[in-house]
Amino acid sequence: MGRRTKIIATIGPASEDPTTLRAMIEAGMDVARIGLAHGSLGDAIERSRRIKQTAAEVGRAVGVLIDLPGPKVRLGAFPDGGAVLETGSTVVLRPGVEQSTETSLGVDYVNLLDDVHAGDFLAVGDGTVRLRLTSVDGDDAKAEVVNGGPVQGRPGLHVPSDRLTMATPTAEDLYKLDAFVDEGVDMVAISFVRSAHDIRRVGVEPAPRGPLVIAKIETRAAVDNLEGIVDAAGAVMVARGDLGIELGIEELPHLQKRIIRECIALGRPVITATQMLESMVHSPSPTRAEVTDVANAVFDGSSAVMLSAETAIGHDPVAAVATMSRVAERADLEFDFDGWARRVQTLNRRTSHGAGRITDAMTGAAWRAATEVGAAAIICISDTGFTVRSIARFRPSMPILGFSPNPHTVNQLTVSWGTTPLPGPSGVDSIDTMSDLVCMARDQGHVRRGDTVAVLAGVRSKHDVGGRATDLLRLVTVP
């Protein structure tokens, strides 16, 4: 089969035109990410509409993910061409000032001086440039440039999360989210999450009626509260940029593995992000280290891997997607399917109750049965996508065909590992309906006559009370 690990690509000036979007979809983009930290809300909405229209023309399900800025502190704009902050020099931080120079750094967060103290270390941009505050006065703060380097544009200023008093999500985040909820956006990423309470503050309807809520793990507090955050979120992103700044780059490989394990234990899709093929912003090919990083993210169990600047402002967004697709597909071939499933059985915490607990048990049975008979595919029908995500956590060696009558669910399943999202019937009310699904999969070329497939569904009954569980598993030969 083809690639199982999904690809998220960020859409920006280099990739927003319909021709490039079409080529990126054909190259393997499963989810289009729109960052809301830059540009106008109107431009972002127009990008979202263009992505949906192009995906419809191509005839493929492509999810749209908006990434809220969160309480991100940024420096004032540097002059064209940028500037160099020299190691050992002194700079002044001036809250509320919109411009920056080599010696004076404007900061867009007016309450900065209330949140920091002399001795604090602050990072600029990707963390290459580091400052140590030497004094904090009434109107500004002075800092020594501990590690210097070039800066340009409006780079972020990383303030330790335990210092920052700004709320997550911010009022501006919620305003932008409301506009995209009206647009029917599929997924929303929440930046700088510190606790499960931050996820609950988003206030949208549960997916699929509302967007799938993705918690970005990029603060020390989020790592400390990881289990509660994963339980409250619909999916999780390992946002390695700020996470590496806050906890140290030497901790990143271990945190990445731990976060992925926690997500799989609770049946949540997990995205690995930041600087995966960063050299392809300017270069036609990635470094060997970057290729190895992508492959290791696949081996760790990532549901999806993400491209950021590579496709937003890179010189060849289509090549970046195609390269990541090839690397991920090759890594998928070496994935330890049997070993992974055994680990999942020991990790699964079974926090679900009632119908959810039954679905957990049935998806585990489906994986075992499909593996034992060498099934060609596992076919699921799910209104909400819960059944599909539950079976995906086992990382079965055969493809998962995720049918749903809900268009939002179909698009939200684009981030689920190994899943081909497909529009399906409005519900399963008999064995005959399950047989119809098998025929649909055959007619669309996903399975062939004579194949053995596992079919998993919740059959409707007039006696159903409350949520309907996935309670029926069939092993059938494709007619």
C-alpha cells in the first residue's frame, strides 16, 4: 500500500495560488495549515476557501487546519535587510515600540516588564539568539546578548511560560476562531497550551460538529500536565520550536517519544512539527540529517509530519511535499507493526466509559482478527471518526478505509494515520448495509474481488440508548 503517515503543509505566499495548491495535493498534501500569526483574517479566510475549492476539483479529501497565534510575544520590525545582534553587546527592550534596531528592541507586549525579572533568559526567533536580562526598570529593560546572530522581520521573543501571564487562547484567538467556525474549518491548533483548562476555554462544539481541537505542546507546563491535555484535546502537535527553547534541545528527542506514546495510549492523532526539512526553504534537497529526522518521526509513531516555512515561503513547495512523501512512505515500509501493536496493548489506559469502552475493545479485536487472517483492509463506518481513530492507534499493517456520512468527519480523518477518508452512507442498520460498504470499497478500487476484509460498524437498533457503540465486526470475502 501507499504512505500511511500523513503530511501537513503550511500555506503561505509561495503556495497559495490554485496551481501550486493542486500540485501540492497531487504530491501528497493531506492537510493544509493556515497560520494566523501573520496577515489579515480576510486573507486567511480566502486561502481556506481556495484550498477547499481546489481539493474539490482534484477530488480528494484535504483537511484545513488553522493555527491560532496564542500569547506569542514578538519584537518590533527590523529594517529591510535585518540586523545583527553582536555577542556581548547590550540591547534595550522597549514594550509598546513597533520598530527594532541593533541596540533597541521594540516589543509588542506592553506588560512584558511585569512578567520578567533580571537574570531571566529570553530567546529570539528559533532560539539561536539569546538574551540575559540585566535590569528591569519602569519603562524598559536592558539585556546582554549572550549568543548573537542575524535577525529580521518581526521575530518572536520567547518568554518562559511560567513567567508569561497572557491567557491561552487570547481574545484575538477566539475572535479569529469564531470567523473560521462560521467557515466550517476542520481543525484548529491552540498555541502555548499549559493545561486542560486552556483546551476547554476554546468553547467550540465537540468534533465533528465543531473543529477538531489540536493542543500544541510547546511549554514546560504542558509537559507537566500532558495526560490531562491529551485527554481533553482531539489531537496533539509536538511543536518542537518553542519546546526546544524552553526545555533544552537535548530533551527534544525524548519528549517527542513520550508525547507520542501518551497520545497513542489515549487514541489521539499526534503531529510532529518544526524544521523537518528546513533546508528546503532555500535548497532543492534536504540534508541527510533532516531525512533521518522525518524517518525517525515515522518510527516513533507520528500520525502526521508537518512542513512550515518549507511550503509557506520556500522556493519550491511542491518539491518539499513530494520529498517528505517519499521519505515517509519509505519509512512506513520499515515500521514495526507487530511490535507497535503489542506496545499499544500495554499503553492503552481505557479511560473511555460506556459506548466508548465497547468501541475500544472492538477495535482491538478488529486489529487482531484482521492481522491473523491477513486482511487486505479494515473498513470502518463512523459518524464522528472515533472508531477510525481508535483502530488507527494499533497501526495495522493493512490500510484503514474510514467511511463517514459527515463531511467534517471525512476531512478530520485526513490527519489519522493509515486512513483513507471516504464519504459513506448515513448509517448502518443491517448486515446488508455492511455488505454495501464492502462493494463501495471494491468499486472505488480500494480492495479487489477475493480479498478478505474486516468490517467494523455500530449497527443501529430501536433499542439503542445514549451513544451508539461500535459493536459489530465481520470478516468477509469481497464479492
